[in-house]
Amino acid sequence: METNAKNIPVTENLAPAAKEQPAKKAPFARIVRRSNLTKGQIFLYKAITILGAVVISLLYLWIVGKKNPFEAVMYIVEGTICFNSNGLVQSKFFSFLKFLTILFAISLALIPAYRMRYWNIGAQGQVLIGGLLTACCMIYMGGKAPSAVIILVSLVAGGLGGAIWAYIPALFKARWNTNETLFTLMMNYIAILLVNLSTNIWRGKASAMTTINMTSEAGWFPKWDLPNVRGEEYVMIPLILVLLLMGFIFFYVKYTKHGYEISVVGSSVATARYTGINVRHVIRRTVALSGLICGIIGFFLVSNFDHTISSSTDQGYGFTAIIVAWLAGLNPFKSLGYSALIIFLDKGARNLADSGFATSLNSYSCEFVVFLLILAILLGHFFSQYGIVFRKNKDRLEKSLTSNLVLSDNKEEK
Amino acid sequence: MEKAIEMIGITKRFGTNVVANSDVNLTIYKGEILSLLGENGSGKTTLMNMLSGLYFPDEGEIRVNGEKVSINSPEDAYRLGIGMVHQHFKLVDVFTASENIILGLPGKVLIHKDAVDQKVKEISEKYGFEIDPKKKVYQMSVSEKQTVEIVKMLYRGVDTLILDEPTAVLTPQETDRLFVVLRKMKEDGKSVIIITHKLNEVLAISDRVAILRAGKMVDMIETKKATEEILTDAMVGTHTALEIERTLPLNKPAILDVQHLSCTAEDGVRCLKDVSFQVKGGEILGIAGVSGSGQKVLLDSITGLQNCDKGSKILYTDSEGKIQDLVQKTPKQIKRLGVRLAYVPEDRLGMGLVGDFGMTGNMMLRSYEEGNTFLLETKRPHDTAVTVKKELNVLTPSLDTPVRNLSGGNVQKVLVGRELSSHPRLFLTAYATRGLDINTSYAIYNLLNEEKKSGVGVVYVGEDLDVLLALTDRILVLCDGVITGIVDSRTADKRTIGRLMAGEKLATEQASQKEGK
């Protein structure tokens, strides 16, 4: 070590030593931004990466499962759409709709804040607080007030709870420019602990929380009775509401003054200030809206779907929704598609594992396929924006990547 | 003396219109301090960037120790013993001084911090720096950061050190200390090049002065024989008449009356000190000064983007003669008062426009609040965009093309067009023609003249003295946040303005008295 220390270059002898070094070669591979792709090409790149991932998935299923991979794919599809002698298996399809609704709703809630480049990763906490307050209302008001009143009060409480949970980090961000990512993450942990604390009190000596108001059904969100559907109708109203929410979010960010302010703040705070936009106010308002929606989702989870609460009530979708929102490029309509894809794969993977198709394909190895495909979608996004230049064919590729770029700069002048 | 570096016939162009350096010949000897003097935009930094490997000359050759070389990167420059300290420091905030110093150097897997610290200390003692190798950069003052940058160069064994505006950020005491260090380096046989526009420092430190004007080397003077006057003359050159149309001011009453305006920046530094002036209707008031003399803060405080100190007054007179004080008001409040003010800021895409939006979206920036509903009104901004596109001849594929994809001139047309579409009474512009080609520049001058003729009070913050003298009616000169003079553009010459810019308070008293009356 000591001899090494003496080898540290000294001012006087560094320069001549360095002079003798040969000129360094270009790096083996470099990443270059490309802006010359047409829509068709972008689609092609995405299709190729996804196709590649599908092939790898099939190989994986074949090697690990040691059985015909296309049979495995059948089980994946049957996770959502499965027919038996009575027709469509309703429980599977409605379960798909239920999780789709939840995931899609949370990703919609994130969109306004993300368009402002406010990285709220605290959706989980905001949903849980909404659910926790709903459970509170159901437990403490059950039997003391009409069910309708309980529902109304818990809806307001849940929404406000989520909004406040989101508002606190926003307040700090607006006032002292604290890092919202860390802050919202920490708020998640607080929410989880609060839920655990409450459920510990409520369950008493039981091993877990039981269904709240099991017999009276007080505070249970009413379900929409459909003639041909048995026991799964509870998903219908939230599903309709979330489709309305999709329309609202799209309209809000695109056609309202608030949405315009959000885009300006997201693009440049300096421009927003110059224009006279109250940046702090816009941050607080937008994040509170995000939190409000998350809180209401929490209300629906407890009052409509689960009728109980635990720290995993949100299914971990508070984080999955971030991926969805990103994959969709913060577009509400695309969010629907990506939510459906992720839930479809997830359901399929579980079905494959449960089916006993191959013993080595347990739930963990099936999840691998899901994330492989998500990764492929992300790679497709990446390659539609960036190219990789290798050392050998550097000149050729670089030319093809940048020539159109220069053209596009001068286009307007011609 | 032995030649260290020779630059022969160096030419550098940006695009087809801008020639940053043209046929420059410069020799730097060993053991000398050379000043590179020139106005903003005269090509000093570009020339030095070609030595430090950031740019590559289009024509000409560079010789180091008599040998022809090709400098393609800062690494190449280090290998040849050339290092540059840029105006904006390039340090990693969360690293210590030593870590920053060895950043980018080849080495083994492990770093021997103690040995590095030791070496840094040796260099510091040799030249008289005060530096703590273990201190993190974010805890350092500006002067300490500069020291780290200089030591970083010396650590790399640099023989020729280039400093870009090293004293711009220093206090007088710190400047003196820097000069002591530079003299020691000179004694050690190293060459130092200082880029500056401060005359007194040039005279104090350098052996020779090279003067650049409009990208050309106009003079090389031995400092012993130089005086401030000789240097100013060489720097600003003789008056070149520009054919900008100029009508007589309308001599209307003042629209803006700024009294005793002082501002303090966030770091507690006073950036404007007791500034008083008026802007009359139907005149163009020019504001001159070396960059960072308070021009931006001045405009920002009028538009409500900058807090002013107590006792400041910014009085706006509206068309009915009602006077309103704009101090401590937000841009929104100012707008609601009915103040018809337009502002073209220096940073066009970062502050004036949203790069991702198209023309229509950018027109909305000023008017999106109009209309009583919750909804965004798009019809009027769209019409404005159509009008601006037509009248200012903006070249864009469509009104929805993101403006960041437009050329610089068209971006500025969008910004100026939007600001003028609000029919202001007071029109503030900052470096409105910076980086624009000659045709677009003249288009902007014409627009400003049109506004002047219609009785608008126009403020033109500029850097080209020829333009200021040809376009404006009066010129206010700022130096370090203080008004050093307000002169009549029709009678003033460049030399006077140059001296005022350097901080000489010539006719300040008279000028401000005139202003009062």
C-alpha cells in the first residue's frame, strides 16, 4: 500500500508520463438520442422488443416447466377468460375487472401530479389512510347511524384523509423545496404502521381483522344487482366510476386552466413565475387532488370490495400504478390498456401456478414472465428514443442517427 | 522569451452567420501573464475554448512549444499542459476538494486520499493557496471553489492556465489574494491568460494585453505603455454607424418612475443599490453594463419577480394619470391592477416560453386566465398565434410544433410577438437580439421603433454599444448594481459609455439631477 501511495502522480512528472500515453480509443458502445424515427418505426421497435420477450418467456416456460409452452400460455389466458360447461367463469373475469379497476384508478390519480413533475410515490399511503378512515367510520358508527349516512361520512373522511396525507409533503415541497419522493415514501410507512396499529386494536384476540359489520352490512357500499351475474356485481359501480374518472382526468389536464397551469409548472418553474402563476398554490392544489382520488379509492376498497382493512389492502398497486402511469406516457386512455395488460399477466401467472401444470412453475417463477414483459415494454420505449452506437460501425450509425436530427433543426428555415 | 503557445490564423464560425473568431494570431510566452480584453461577445472565451479543447478551430493552427498540435478534448489540452478555469465552475458539490481535484484522472482501483491530500497541500503551500482538501464543495465560498479549480489544473501539471473572468465573482480582497498567487505562478515559469473586461485589473496584473473586438485581434499592447484610455479606445473601437431608423422621442410624461430601488439577492448580496430613473412614453431607454451588473434584477423587480428592499419605489402611471406603486406585488397582482406591461426576458425558452408547447400554447401563457369558466379558452390564443405568425413572419411547420424545435430567431419572434399582442404601455426587453442574425435583429429594432412611435415606453437592455447608440434615445449605464450615468445617445460616444461601464462615475450627479427635474 505504501509503495502505491508513492506512485500517485506528482505535478512535475504527470505531464510527461501522460504525454506518452497513446490516444484512447472511442468507448465500446455509446448511447445516442435519436429523433428521426417515424411512428411506424417506433411501433416496430416496440413490437420487436415485446416479441423478443414473448419468445424468451416461451423458452423459459419450456425449459423450466419442461412441457409444451403453448399449453402454459393457455393457462395464462384462462387466468382471466376461462370457459367451462356453464359458459364464462364469472369469478375469474370479475376478479380481473376488480383489480383492473383498482390499479387503473390509482394510476389515474397519479397523472395530474406527474404531469407537474411532482414524483408522488405515496399513493399506497394515501389509499391506506382513506381505507383506514372508512373502516373507522364503519366500526364506530355501525348500528348508530343509517347505512347511507355512514357511507357518506366515510366517503368524505376517506377522501379528505388521502388528500391531507398527500398535502403534507406538498406543503413542504412548496415552502422549502423538500424532496417529495423521499417524503411521500416515508408517509407510506407511517400509513402502514397506523393501519397495523388500528387493526391490532380492533381484532382483539382474533388472528386477523374479520369482516366489518358482517351481519348488519352497515356502511357497505350498495351493489348493482345484475340479473345474470351472481355475487360479483360489486365491481360494476366502481368500474363505471373509474371510466368517468378517466374522462375527467383527460379533460382536466387537457382542457382546463388548472391543467394548463400544471403543464407550465411541470415544464419550467421560471416560466410559471414569469407568467404570474402561483407555483406553490398549483403544487398544493394538484397534489391534494391526487391524494383526494387516492383516498376515495381507499374508501371503495374497504366499503365496497373488502369490507375489512389490512396493510395489504392496496395490493401493492400504489407502486405498480407508477409503472402503469409511466408506460402510458401519462395518458389516461393508454393507462387503461397498460393496467389491463398487467392485471391480465398477473392473473395468468397465478392461474398457471395454481393449475399445477408443472411443479417447477410456482407463483414466483410465473411472476418472472410478467416482469420480463414489463421490462420488454420499457426497453421498447427506450429504443424508440435512443440508439446504441458501437465502436466498429460508429461513423455509419452516427450519421444515420444524427443526419435527420440536423435536418429537423433547419426545417423551419427552408 | 520562450514561446509557450502560438495560435496562428485561427477562425471559428458558428453556423453560417456568426463568426466568433476571425484570423486571430496570438503568442503566449513562458512566464508571463497575458490579459485578453474585449466587450461581451467579442470572442475571448471562444478563442480560449479552442485552447482548452472544448471547440475545434475551423481554420488555422495551434503550436505548443513550437510543435503543431491538434486539441480535440480537455484531456488533450491537459496532456499539452493547458488548463482552463471556466466562469461557471465545474465541480461536484458533494465531493471534497481533493475528490474534485482527482476527478477524471487515470488511476488504480483504490484511491489514496491521504496521498492526494498531501499533494494538494504541497501545491497550495508552493503558491500560497488557502485550501482544506477535506472540505466539501457545497460548504465552500465562491473564492474557495475557484481555488479548487486552479489547484485542480496545477495537479494535472498544467503549464498554461486560462482563467475566464476570474474576478467577476470575487471581493476586492479575494482578488488581491488571487493576484498574489498568479504572480507566484508566473515566477515559477508558468503562463497565465486572464479573460476580463475590467481595465484596472488588466493594468494591475498583466504583462501584455491582447484586445479583441468582434472576433478580431485589434491590438497587442505592453501593459507598461497602456493607460485606461488607450485600452478603452481599442476595446470599443471607432463608432460604426448602423442604419437603424431613429425618430425623435415623443416627449410624453413618464410612464415609469423608479425611485431609490435597492434589491438584495437570496445570498444576502446587494445586487441593486439606490437606482433611480424614469421611462417616458414614446422613448427607448437603453441599459448598458457588463453582464451581471444588475440588469436582470432591475427588470425582474419592475415585473414583480424580485423582492425589493424597503424604501424602494416603482411608480407606474396609467393612461388616466393614476399612479400605482409596483413594489412588493406579484406579477398577477400587477396584471390585475391594469398595468399594461410586457417583458421579453433574457432566457427565452427557460423563462419566457414553454419549449414543449406550440405557438398557440405559448400565446396562452399571458391570457389563459381570461374567460369566466373553469375551461381553457383556445380560440383567442389561436387567433393571436395566427396573427403573430403572419405579421412577424414566424417560420414554423404548424402552430402546434413545439417552439423548442424552432430556430433561435423564430423563438424570439414568438416571444416578442406575444408580448406585443397585449398592447403594452411599457415594454421591457433584455438582450432582445442576442444570437439573432442581422435580418431578424433589424425586424426586432423596427418593432421597438413602432412601439416607440405609438407612445410606448421601451426599455432595451443590450450589450452591443453600437446598437445602443443607434437605436435608443437615452442610455442608462449600470456597474455593480449602481447607476454610473445616464447619457443622451445622440451625443454620447462609446468611450464614455465604456468608462461608465468600468465603474467610473463621470457625470452621475449631473445626470441624476437632470433626471429628477
